[in-house]
Amino acid sequence: MKKLVVFLFLALSFTLPAVGQQNDSVRVNPYSRLQKEKSDFASRLYFGGSFVLSLGSYTSIGIWPLVGYKVTPKLSVGLQPGYEYLKYDRYYGGSYETSNYGGRVFARYRIIPQIYAHSEYAAINYEIESRLPSGKTDDTREWVSFLFLGGGLSQKVGGNVYAYIQVLFDVLNDENSPYRSGAPFWSVGIVAGF
């Protein structure tokens, strides 16, 4: 009996420390997954936009901020609201002043690291000026839709900042569009995170 007690004592004394080293319960912070998802979301965002400035007989001042989200390393989607103030001299006398505003949703797919395909739907509210037979003008506001397709070239300029140049074509050619049918839309800019 004495040998059995000694044996049990020794057996338990070696197994209890071993059990103490075993991690039988995993402690998980319930907020860690949420924090990771938030940081993953934030790390996939990128920002950019354009600023328009033209002064003279034709004045144009505008801002179009951009926020994008990288769905995958090659595919991103985004939004771009905007506003533009215009003032210009009419060829028949006087001047014309208006504001345009609207927004865009876009998708970009990187074909290779420097070249991407771009598609974009835009709806811009323009003041449409029409000349009446009496010689007076009639101004109405209209939403004009655009469907731009094209692509661009981007180059890393430092850190996570890229310069880009892109050309897009409007395939809808809305009758109220202020642009000629088939004219390319060139843009140059800088984005952070794309």
C-alpha cells in the first residue's frame, strides 16, 4: 500500500505540471476580429481627386475628391462627388455664370502594375442654356448621364503615392452633354494608396 501511495504521488507530481503547461482554453478578445476587419478596410482605401482652375474670359473652379476601395489587389471601386463653378463671356455680349455638380462611381482593374482599365458612370447636373426665338435665353437644369470607358497609366512617385494619366470615352453621348461626341476625356492626377 505504501508503494502504491508513493507511485500515485510521483505520477501526479509529474503530470500536474504538464497539465499546467497545456493551454486547454483559447482566450480570444471579441473585439480583435472587429479591429482587424476595420484595419483591413482602412488599409484597402485610397484617396485622390482633381482640382480644376482656369482663369480668364473663361473661368472654371472645381473640386472632385475621390475615395476608392481595393476589392482585390487588382480590382478597385470608388466614388467621386464634385462641384464646379463656371463663368464666361458670351460671344453675343454679357457673361454667363453657373454651377455644375454631381458624382461618379467607378471600377478599375489593373492589367499589369502600371496599366489599368477604367469604367465609370457619372451623373452631372448642368444648367442648359437655350436661345429662344425672341432672342432671350431660357436656362433649365438637367441631369446628364455619362458612361466612360478607357484606361490609364500609373507610376509610383514615392511611398504609396502614384501619378496617373488616363483617357476615357463617353459611350452614351447624351444629347444634353456639353461635350462633342467621341471626344476623349484626358485626366492627369495623383492618388494615394492605389
